[in-house]
Amino acid sequence: MFRSFASFNYRVWFIGALVSNVGAWMQATALSWVVLTELTDNDAGAMGITMALQFAPPLLLVGVTGWVADRFERRKLLMVTQSALLLLGAAIGVLLLAGVMTLPLMYTFALVLGVIAAFDNPARQAFVSDLVARDFASNAVALNAASFNGARMIGPAVAGLVIVAVGTGWVFLLNAITFLAMIVALGLIRTDELIPRAKATGASRLADGFRYVAGRSDLVVTFVMVFLLGAFGMNFPIFASTMALEFGQEADGYGLLSSILAVGSLAGALMAARRDRARIRMVIVGTGMFGAAALVSAFMPSYWLYALTLMFTGFAVVTTLTTANGYVQTTTDPPLRGRVLALYMAILLGGTPIGAPIVGWVADAFGPRAAILLGAGSAFLAFAVGLTWLIVSGRLHRHQSRRFRLSLDETRPIAVAAPEEFSDQIAQTTPIRLPDTPRATR
């Protein structure tokens, strides 16, 4: 489960990321609560707009951010983005403590945070491949998710307590301090031990990542499922905060819901770390599990029963996303990895500007339970897309000898339509054939 820790660089990265992620979750919790309760009168629609402004830049800038992640040294790029996020967190905290923060000003900060995150996310995801060998990449991605969700167990609960005790401004200042851990970790990384990055044989173009993904049906299906889940199913700040208010809870109750969600998320990440490699079938199964968990949570009659279902929701969503991330990283050709991951992050986060305002409006107009049902429906649709692809592609078919069983063939080659300048390099690995495994009978 922890085999990536054999690398010094990965150990340093993991510790820095864990501390920084705690602060990031504190800020995310405080930001949602400020917009919902201090800058508006419980306006879930305003929260949806805030989320949309944060997550629109990764979608709009996808071509540029992916090219930057492939073109420049990722460690130095991350130092710049992490320093900028530190300054923004400190500025928001100061303005809140001074009592001069307004909703339009918060919208502006949300947009700037989104622009910086658009460059930070693909570089951070691709940098994992620079820290560990390719055989450990899937495990390292899963452990990153464990760090992210372990921090999610701590950050929201601490944020809720700090908000109740001393106010929201201090949460943003504490988050700014935690960014120092990541900056120090990046400085301690041994650059001579980083995995050499593959270089393209020709000119590096922004559109190469799009053409590469378009030539692989498995990635297209993965991206469609992730988009549906990210746009309508993963609006947890809206779901948790509005449900907390419905059950008569304050900021600490909202923070606790986010932390309980992270319990299941951490379990899902650790289970993903135990698997030998990321498989697309787990992405499909995960979307179905998420839809079922969200459907049940929408009908829970009490705060604690709703909180209990969130653990299953967290397990399902992290199983899906961690596996999808690992699958994309380990099956993408190295010269294109940054651009493909930028597209993946844009699809995942860029769906929020579309879905969050809609989900926020549904929560305002029909109540938070209706918004959760909308998320469940999108997950079931994603599951249907993945299952249909399995059948149409010939990977899922009736068992040859057992009448009521199905067989899943994961050794079937994946044809790749590669950009011209990579044709010589990729020809040696096309069609991509995943490591040989016996047919799994289901």
C-alpha cells in the first residue's frame, strides 16, 4: 500500500502536501460558509457562482496550462503557484478581519484563485510521475488522494471550530501559513533523483493532447464519466452546507459533515493504493456506487443518518476519481502527460461552472434533497455511459460456458491515433496493451 514511500522525494512531497491540504480544506470550508451566511442570506445560488468562478479557468485555459506543465520545470512552476496561493489566502483573511469584504470582491478572489489553480493542478498531478518510477505511478496517485482526503478529515472540522471561536478571517490566515510546508518540501526535493522526463521529438503543440485523447475511446469515456460526476454530483459544499442548515446546524456542524465525508474518501484512496494498477472497470463501478449512495443520502431524516451515508458517498467518489487519475497517468504517453492531465483536470473541475449554479438554483428552489437527487441522477447516467462502452467495445460479453455470467476482457488492445510528431515514438507502444492478466469472470 505504501510502496511509493521508498522514494525520499515522494516522502518529502507527501508530508508537505498533507499539511498544505489541511489548510486548503480549511479555506474551502470557510469560503463556502462566508458566502452563504456572512455575505448573503443563505443564498445557495451565490455559492454556486463562487464555485463556478473558481473552476471555470481550468476549463477555459486547458490548452495553455497543459502545455506549460509539459514545457517548464514543474518543481519551479509549483513554487510560483503555491506562493501566489499563499498571498491570496492571506489577503482574503486580512480583508475579512478588517470587515471590508463584499460579495463582488469575493467573486474576484474566487476567479483569481481559479486562474492560479488552473496552472497548479496539472503541474502538481504530472509532478507525481517525476517523483516515482512508472511502475509506482498508480500507487503514488492513490497515496496523493489519501493525503488529500486525510486532510479533508481534519481541515473542515478545524475550520468549523475556528469560525465559531474567532471568526472566518483567521481560517484564511492559517491556510496561508500551511502553504509554507509545500514550498519547503519543494525546496528539499533532490533534483538529481527526479525521474527524467520524456521529450517530444518534434515541436510541442497545444492541440496534441486533444488529438491524442480523441484517438482513444477509453479516455473519451473516462472523461465523459468524470465530467458528469464533477459537474452535478460533486458539489459537496452546496449539499453539505444547505443540509446542515436544514438540520439546524451551525458552522461546526457543516465542517463535521465535510470531515465525515472524508472518512469514506480516505478509505477509498487507501483501497486504491492496494491495487496493482488502475483499471477502467473500477471507474465505471465507482460511478454506480456514488449514484446509489447519493440516492440514499437524499432521503435521510436526521443529521447523523445523513452524515453516515456521506462516508459511503466519499468512498465511492474517491474510488472513481483516484482510479480515473491513475488510469490516465499510467496509460498516457509521457511526452503528452501534462497536456492530457490538464485536459482531465479541466473536464473534472471545469464541469463545476456548468453544474454548480444549476445545483445551487435547485437547492434554493426545491430544497437541498432535490439537489442531491440531481447529483445521483448524473452518476447513474455516467455509469450507463461506461457500461454501454464496455459492451459496444467488446470487452464485456457473455461467458463462453456459463449461461448467466459475463466475462470482462481487459487485455484487449487500445488503438491510438497519435499526433504526427510523436508517430515514430509512439509506434513502438501502439496499440497500447495493458499488463497481461487472466480474464476476470463477473
